[in-house]
Amino acid sequence: MDIRGAVDAAVPTNIIAAKAAEVRANLVNWQSYLQSQMISAEDCEFIKKFEVANSEEKQVILTNEGHQCAKTFLNLMAHISKEQTVQYILTLIDDTLQENHQRVNIFFDYAKKTKNTAWSYFLPMLNRQDLFTVHMVSWEIFPQRFYTSSLGKEEIVELNLFLSHLTARKHLPS
């Protein structure tokens, strides 16, 4: 990598990348969420272990505990309303999927096991007021990572809902 490539890798080139870097730098005090009973001990233990793992360790964790990973991420998204923490969770998900796009299957497998669709967990995030959160779901996680060639009827309905939501937001004044 030449010096320019190293600088580009170290310095975010757009607002979203800069915000994601800022979000990553603000670690969450999971213990306080556990003490206030907003998250379970199981989710707290998993997220604390996962966020400090390096790429190779994450792969081992995901191979052995993929179901728990999806469950924890989705539980945290559903039970925590603090925007900064939601941003952190979404950034962790995005980073995890960017490292290996096949990891998206943990969400599909978990959804199938819980008789849901992977989309259903992320759709409510599109109604949040924070634009970074909406962007992470609509442009980073949803379309780039959650593509599959074999969509069921429920998934097609939810995908249409998602696309309709994006179209409606596009026409709103900024």
C-alpha cells in the first residue's frame, strides 16, 4: 500500500465513515445496562466478549455461537433506546458483515429458527429520528448485506415495505 492508500485507510473520506469511527471510539458500559435490567446476563456476557475479539477470534465465536450472536445483536437493538448505543450496535453489525459477507447467514438462520424474517428485525430501525441509524440500516446493512436469491413470500413483502419506505423518505424535504 502506498502512502496515499495508508492515509485514505486511516482518515475517513466521508461523513458516514467519520461518524462510524466516532461511534466505534465510544465504548458502551454494558454492565450498567445489565444492572438496570435492560439486557440479560447472557447478552451482556456475549457482547463484552465479542466487542474485544480480533477478527480471527470473532470468526471462532461466530462459528461456535452464531445463533447467540444474532440473538444478542437483535435483543440489544430491540431493548435499548439510547441512540448512541443503537449506533454502536449497528456499527458492530456492519463491521462484522464487512469482514465476511457470508456472516449474514447468522441472521437468516436465527430468523428462520424464530419463525421470522431477517428483515423484520431491522425494519423498525428505519423509523428512528437519527439519520446515521437510518443510513446504517438502509444503505449499509440492508441492501448490501441482506441480499439472497431465494426470498420467501414474507421476505418479499418486507423487502417491498423497505423499498417503499426508502422511496417515501427520498421525497421528504431534508
